Amino acid sequence: MIVNPFKPYTTSFIIVVLMLFVIHLLLQYSSEVNWTLLDYAVAGVFLLISSFGITFILQNKSSVISKSVVVSSVLLILILVWIELAVGIFGTAIAGQ
């Protein structure tokens, strides 16, 4: 039996693409938010980096506690950066302020 070592990463990629597609569909019904191609690219990069990182962590960590701590940290960082890019809650340079 041949085992594909990239299958979890392929699954992560498909999930990210589906998430971006759902966001695109939902934004068609809202005139309040106007995403450009750059917005989709940035969101895709952040989601791919996060999902690949989580996949890597889940494959290589042995302890359930260490997995949960590191995955929670990755998700927290993703959420904080996403919020900063969206509304500039911290007022840093990446938010355009």
C-alpha cells in the first residue's frame, strides 16, 4: 500500500480554498464589505500558513497536551493578526495606520 505523505496538506489546501469560496459567495450578498484580489490573497496566505502549521503540529507532536497548546497558540495568532488587518485594533503599521 502506497501512503501519500502530502494527503493531510492536500486536505488542508482544499479546506482553505472552500473557505475562501464561501467567503466570496457570502460577500456577493453584502454591499458593506468590498474585498479585492489582494484581500483574498492575504486571507489565503494566512489561512494556508496556519492550516499547514496545524497539520504539521498534529503529525509531529506526540502529547495531546502539547498539541492542544501549540494549535491554540497558532489559532490565537491567526485571529489576532486577522483582527488587526481588519479593523486595526492595536494600531500597528500592518493595519495601515
